[in-house]
Amino acid sequence: MDYEHVREVDPAVADALVGEVDRQRSSLQMIASENHVSEAVLEAQSSVLTNKYAEGYPGARYYGGCEYADEIENLAIERAKELWGAEHVNVQPHSGTQANQGVYYAMLEPGDRILSMELDHGGHLSHGHPANFTGQLYDVEQYVVDAETGRIDFEDVKTKAEAHDPDVIVSGYSAYPREVEWERFQEIAEDVGTYHLADIAHITGLVAGGVHENPVGTADFVTGSTHKTIRAGRGGIIMTSEEHADEIDSAVFPGGQGGPLMHNVAGKAVGFKEALEPEFEEYAQQVVANAKALADRLQDHGLRVVSGGTDVHLVLVDLRGSHPDLSGGTAEEALEDAGIVLNANTVPDETRPPFDPSGIRIGTPALTSRGFDEDDHRTVADLIVEVLDDPEDEDVRAEVLEDVAALCEANPLYE
Ligand SMILES: *Cc1c(COP(=O)(O)O)cnc(C)c1O
């Protein structure tokens, strides 16, 4: 990965790309929404398909020369159907947000009502935040998690569903450490006569790998990002029943997008093929086992883990329990200096501002992709705590950085 063609044209960008490869190799990527795709997916996503216009859908394009684009998009669709058991799949959304936009645009009118989880409690911007188009176009009501248990407060969901009479209920989150009970949402949606959108952006790979319950077939619409746990490169996806197939397809194109990013669709096809191999189930199991090992060890050190543990690929730490004077932002910066990259995150019942909240979110998908096991994650937990206990101490950071380097060397990336 020396980017020699880029270097001939543009040394500044080549230097930055090489720097990024080195950064990913030599530090621990623990941002829960990130992953390391295979070199096969990288190659597909940087292919000549970036040149190709393919507006429309396979067999019905607005441009000529689409035979290979058609073949690749059909493969992506067929593999997604097999992975998640969906009747209808659209692989053209540019990202997870555009997948959600596709569903809203297909099913809602401006002014219609959305019921979703608060951002502070683990929701996503595209679920109705005031700074997002969803918060401006739609009338949004939000439910919360129970502050004690850290779990979805279904009484709150039910009460708000009855009072707000939403046109869609959104489930699925960015920072929720527990299994989501899709049926309970579906039941509430049916009771109040509304649609249910399950946004599995973070957990696409956990669902495909059989370690999280699958909402496909239960929820009316399932959306996701393809670059998170499913490891198929940057992009989005929508899954639904035959009944809503045409509405969804025309909401994505021409409703909300122009030409599909066919190089990314190729990445999805390749990543989905990898995910259909039996090894991917082992990967998904290891992601969760690693997160549990990490959560247990952090709790052994006295840290407060939201909900007391995890069922998924992430651990949410509420620093107010063990480090009341340390903000999430300061923790994030100190850890990054020590080679551990993660993000500050809001926690339930947040008392600090959103740009410098009280928690940190720690994910295991990327480290698991480069071979880290439970023992490694216990070591990583120890290193995280060392930095959190002494965030100002440069010697501590330097020592941790050395341990990080050893872990990276033992689990090489993109050799
Ligand atoms: C990541 C995420 C998305 C989509 O984000 P993109 O960056 O647009 O792919 C949507 N919903 C949830 C819950 C997410 O976590």
C-alpha cells in the first residue's frame, strides 16, 4: 500500500494515505462503528466502476454499457437476501443515513410523525435529531432507556406510541450495548397501527453471523450501513418485503440519489460473499466474546459499564462512576495519545454537553478482524484503565503505547 500512482500526481495526498495505513496498523481502532475490510473489498471499492453511470436498477438502466454493473449489483442483492433472509433488497444507498432517508421518503409526508430513541440514549442523528433533515421535516417524539438498567424502557415506548400516534417507530441504535427485542417493537407498532423501521447499521454483521436476533421478516423495513460489523465497505442497504419493494426502490432512485456508487456496490458484493462463509459466524461470535471480556475486565477495575455488560460488539462506559472529574473528551484524547482510538459518547441521563460527554464507547469489530482474542481484550482493558487513572501522565502514555505496538505486531494488518 504505497499508493505510487497517487504519489506521481499528488505527493501530499500520497503521504496522508500512507500515514493513514500506518495509523490503522500501529494503533488500536476501537470506534464501534468501524472495521477493517479485507483487501478483496478494498480492491473492489477502488475499481474502475467509479467511472460508471448506472442510474436505474439491473435490467432497467438509463445508460448503456451496464452489463457488468448489472451482474455485480445482482450478486450483491442475491447475497444480501441469503445473508439476512430478505424478500427485497436495495443495495444502492450511499450510506446508512441515505438508507433511512429512502424509507422515510417512501413512507412519510413532511409533517408526519416519527417515534425514535433519543440521541443521548443511543439513537442516531438520522432518527430525528433537530440538526438532521429528519428533525426538520418530521414531527419527532423520542423514547429513552431506563436510567437504572440502561435497557430500553418499553413502558415509555408504549406510552409515547399511544400519545404521539407515530407514522413510523424506529428501533436500532448507535450506542446500545444490549440485544434489541424486535418483536416487542413490532407488537407496539401493530397495536397503534404504524410501520416499524429496524435500523441495524451497527449490528448488520452480528445479525448475519447469527449472534443477534434478525429483525428481517418482523419489522416492515430494515436498514443498515455496510461498513460496520458486516465489513463490506462503505455504503448502505435497505431490506423489506415484496409489498414495499417498488416504493423503496423509487424513493432511493430517483427520489433521493442519482447514479449509484457502483464501486461501492462491488465492495458490498464481495464483502457479502465473505460473510456467507462459515468463518464469518466465528468472527461474529468472537466480536461478542471479546466485548464481554472487555466489559468484565473494565468492571473488575471498578468502571461503571452501562447496563452492567454487553450482548453485542460495544461497551459503553459511564466515567462518572469511577472517574467523576474526567470527561469523555479528555479520556478520548489521552487514549488516542496512547494508541487507543475510540470516541467520547453520551450516556443515559447525561449531565455534560454532547461535545464533551460523560462516557466513552468502545467497540471490538476492528480488533477482532485483525485477530485479537479475549486475552488480548483483557490486556487492552488494563491499558485503557492505566490511561484513565493518569490521563495527564506522559510516562504512562508512552508505556501504554509500547504495549499497543506489541499487540499490533502480534496481530498484523494488511501485510
Ligand atoms: C452508523 C449509523 C447509521 C448510518 O450512518 P452512516 O454514517 O450514514 O452510514 C444509521 N443508524 C445508526 C443507528 C447508526 O449507528
